[in-house]
Amino acid sequence: MSIGIGSNHYEVAMKKLDVTPKGLNRYESAVCDPVRDCLKDFCSQNDEFAQAVAQGGTFKDCLSACTKGIGQSCSDLEVYKRAVQFYFKGADVHMELKIDLGDAGFSDNKSIGLSLDSLLDF
């Protein structure tokens, strides 16, 4: 169920995120679309998060916060965490991959799950 869609917070957040910032550096440009899509999805699921985005800083400032101090690389999970925390202090993001074996239902295992959190805790 989409909680945020139709609320005033959701609409304001979508307008804020739909603005493509000018003058992005190469890191900000690289993460702009995926971060936007992720934030929009979170806003559509939770009105409190949509309110935080609607009332929070600009999307350009969010992208700057996401990429601050990045050297040669940064994990997707870290970028999404930074984006969410820019708008909602103390929030966290967890990521899970699922592998569909593509065996047309012949095995009992429909998918294999892997938490990326455990891979990044080193």
C-alpha cells in the first residue's frame, strides 16, 4: 500500500526531487538519478519520510551530502544511507539481494537471500 501518494507532503517532496540540480560534480551526477528514484520510492511508502523530504534541504544539497569525502568509490548502500539521513537524521537503510534460481519451480528454493549489511560490516 502506498501511504504517501496523494498527501500534500508527498506532492511537495515529488516536486522537490523532480528538479534536476544545475552544476553537479561528476560524483553527484553519477548518483543523481538512482538517489532520486530511491527517495521517491521511500516517500511513496511513508508519509513521515515524505514530510521530512518536503520540509528538508534541497535535492542538490542532499547529493552533495551523499558524495562528500568520496575517494575513488563508495557503495550504493552508503550513498542511499547518506541520502536518507540527510532528510531524516538517525534513519538507516538495509539492503538485501535475492537470487531467483530460474528453475521454473522445480526446486524447493524459490530464491536465495543475501543481506548486504553483513558484507559491509568489516
